[in-house]
Amino acid sequence: MSPAAARGRRVYPARRAVEHAVALDGVRPLRLFPVLWPLWQVETTANVYDEQAYEVIDRFLVRAVLEAGIHQVDELARFFGTPVSLVRRCLAFLQVIGHLRVEADTVRLTELGHRAAADGIRYVPKESRQDLYVEQYTGQPLPRRYYQGSVPVFPTPEVPEDRLGDRSRFQPLFAPTAFQPSIVEELARRPDRAEFNLPRLLRELSVLRQHDAFLPAYVIETADRGLLVYTAVAAERDSLFEDVCRQVPAIQNMISAEESADPREIWTAWLAEGRAGRGTLRQLTNGVWRATLRADAFGPDARLPLSRLGSFELRRRHFLQIWCDDAGLRRRAVLERALNMTRAADIETGEELGRRIDALARQLGVSVPTLTQLRRYGREHNLHAHLARLDALV
């Protein structure tokens, strides 16, 4: 099945990548770069074999060639006591589906014919189209998890506005490499090719065409010149693309060459705009900047919604955590955001929801809420749809 060129789901917001990165032990994240990772979308054609029961005469003709060693059309007709015309019609059909060849009235089984005879199944070839994704820097085919419906891939370096999860503006990376058909040929020979979206049933694979495709990703630069990469494949880091960064120094060089602003100046100016109210600015031990605001800055009638508490503001590739010292308010923020998570498209099990809530509670410095506490908060705030989804997950 061919993956859609552009998925219907939106690109997940950059704040999720930042929230994960700042929680890593021993890591000092500095800047975030929304990028479009260059892929090749390779269109292929192949044969897939429909398994059918043999017609009686077809089966016995094949067995006569294979087991009795009868290879002449006339001899086959005499052996079975049937008209030569009938034998020719049956052999013509078996030749069309690739089980044998008839040359000068001599019949030879093909490799497919031998396999079909051994399995007792008539294999009828059908054309199948299959799209494959290949990472452009390394020529590495992408595993099946990148074909999930939750992973957006676009045919151009323009992300539609209605697919953006926030105000991120993605910049395409450039890989100075040319596509080689040998990439697909080597993949076809691999015993684990099914793990790369190439089913074992496909045979005689050939490349029809390839074109560029673009995978949205967030690259986070750290203080030790490391690069963390996040894609929509999972809530955690994307180890495959981080490995590409280690293999290709040019990616690190491109990131390092980007001009960096003074984060203190950025966030001092942000506070001075007054959109969040008065606050104090400081840098945490892990290098992350935090603005601590008054409790009355959050709420339905305040400058910021409660869901922004503990989250991040992004500006000029830098990020700032929005904070409040009121632990009770932070706990309310966890309860509200946890219930909102129940409706996230990428959360499909109670286990996934639990992991996300645990991480959120750690991020806001409060204890993990129980299911009873979540349900009570949902009833008190008339979040009935969220509660129904919570019950469905757990």
C-alpha cells in the first residue's frame, strides 16, 4: 500500500519536543530548529502471487513434466489420452502465468512452476505498487513505523498552514546526494525487508520513479554540540535520525553556523511586552531559561490559559519555561492537561497516557494524579467528553 504524500494529521507542536529534551538528565538543550528532513519517496512495481487451487488437468500436466519427465506436447496428450488442442490450451495458460515455457513443442517448468508444484498451489502473478521511503543523506530505507498514519510526510518543502501544530516554520535541509536504484535492489535481498515496508510476497521488484519527500522534524542543539532529533514517530527521541546526524558532520555544521541571539535579551524583551504580566527571569542549572509569573496570570479570564503553565514559549530558536511558584495551581494545570491528553490522536492506550502524565507531573514538580483525582476534576469542570475518552483508554 502506498503511503499518502501528505497525511491528514497535523504536525505535532515543537513544545512537546522541548518538554522531553529539558527533562533529560545531564543534557543542556540550547536551541530548537524545525526542519524538513529530505527523503526519497520511491515508487516501485513488483509481482505478488495470488494463491489458487490448481485445475485438475493443470495439476496433472505439471506433475507429468516434473515427475514423469515428459516434455513434448504430443507425448503429454498421448499420456493422458486427451486431444492435443486441449493440452495446448492448458499449457498456454500455465505459460501466461509463468509456470512453464513452451518452445518448439518442448515444455520446461520455470522456477515459479517448480515452487508451485512443490507447494501444490497455483501461483497467479499480479502487479503490485509499493512506495518506499529512503533517507537522503545515508541512503537508508526507513522502517515500517515511519509509514504510520500519525507520521506526516509532505511532497514539497511547504507545510500547509492547516497541518501546523503551532507557529513553527520549517526549513528544508539539503542533502547533496543522488538516488541510486541499488538502494532498492539491496533492500530486496535483505531477509528483514518486511520490516522496511517491503513484504516478502513481492517479487521481481523494479523502480518506476522517485521524487523528493519531506519529513517534519525538530533538531535540538545541546551545549556539548550534540543534536537531539524528534519526529512524530514517538514521543521520545528519534534514534534513527540522531544516528544520521552522527554519521553526517555537515548537519552539525549547518546547525552550528546558524547565528545565535542572546537568550537573556530575548526573554527580557518578551516580559517587557506585558502579554504574560509581570515576572522574574532566571536560568536553571540545566541551562533552560524560566519566567516565574504570578498566579493570577493564568486562568480562563487571565492573560494565559492554565495549560501554558509549565510549558514553553519559543522565540528565535530559543525556549523559555513559563512557571508559577504556586504548587496548587501547577497541580490543577497537570489535571487539566492530563485530561486534554486523552483526546490526543497519538495516544491510543492507557499505558501511553500514563507515561505522558508521569512526565508532565515531573515537569511541573507535583505528584502524579490518580484516576480518581482526574475523574473528580473532570466532573467538577464538565469535561464529560474527556472523561468518556479516559474511560475508553483505561
